[in-house]
Amino acid sequence: MNTVILTSVLSAGNHALYAGTRVLYGLSVTSPLRQAPRGFSWTTARGVPLPALLATSSVSVLCFGTSFIGSGELWGWLQNIVGVSNQVWFRPFSSSAHPVQCTFVDRMALDRTCKLEVPKSLDAAREAFERTQV
């Protein structure tokens, strides 16, 4: 049983580290407006965004370290902050996504030639979006 728990904890930690690193890297390479410092966009020869990985790892270690401070009270606060922020973010996101989805589905029903395609670039996505505007 301990092996199963340890495996699931390591899997969740690996996922969080990978996702956090890739999100930080992605935010640093967005254009025209960078949303993270340029230093996080540097990668090794194998494509690993090392500065983003180190920053994500550091934050993870600091957060995990808080579980040993104050008999875990700070760790509980961090968990609550994550839960509340997810709830706060989900409500406006879901309320704004539903009308957009309904509008898109209605337009596809009116235009049978409309095909869903994955845009090849950001410019192609903008052009496709502008074509859907009335």
C-alpha cells in the first residue's frame, strides 16, 4: 500500500513540475507581450527550459517545506488558497465560456460548410476568429 501512495505522490509531483515549467516557459516566449521574464525562455541543447525548471522546483521545495512549519498550519493555508482560487476562477470562466460555445454551435448549424480546423499559427487563428465575427 505504501508503494501505491508513494507512486501516486511522485506522479502528481512530476506532473506539477512539468506543467509549471512549461507554463512558465510559454509565458516567457509569448509575443508581442511577454508575460514572464525573458530569462525563462532559455533552453538547453535538448530543449529543457532550465531556468523555468529551477524556478518551479524552488517554489515547489519552499511550499513543501512549509508543511514542517507550525505543525502544518501554513501548509493548510496554502492548500486552502489553491482551492479558493480555483473556485473563484472557475465561476467567471464557465459563465463566459458557455455563451461563446453556444454562439459557435449556432453558427456551425447555420453554415454547414464550416469545418473545425486547428490553426497553424497565431496569425491564422486571428484571421479565423475575425472571419467568424459578424
